[in-house]
Amino acid sequence: MKMMEWVENKKEKISKKKYLVLMKNQLTVF
């Protein structure tokens, strides 16, 4: 795998994790 692809993949995973965390926070807030 190319380095750039790997970096993009990692960013995507991180953003998905952040999104899940945000969703959980939203649920606890409401």
C-alpha cells in the first residue's frame, strides 16, 4: 500500500471514531 493511501485510510478511521464518540455524547446529553 502507498503511504498516502495509508494516511487517508487512517484519517478516515479516526474521523469515524470521532463521529461515533460524538454520537454517544449526543445520546448522553439528550
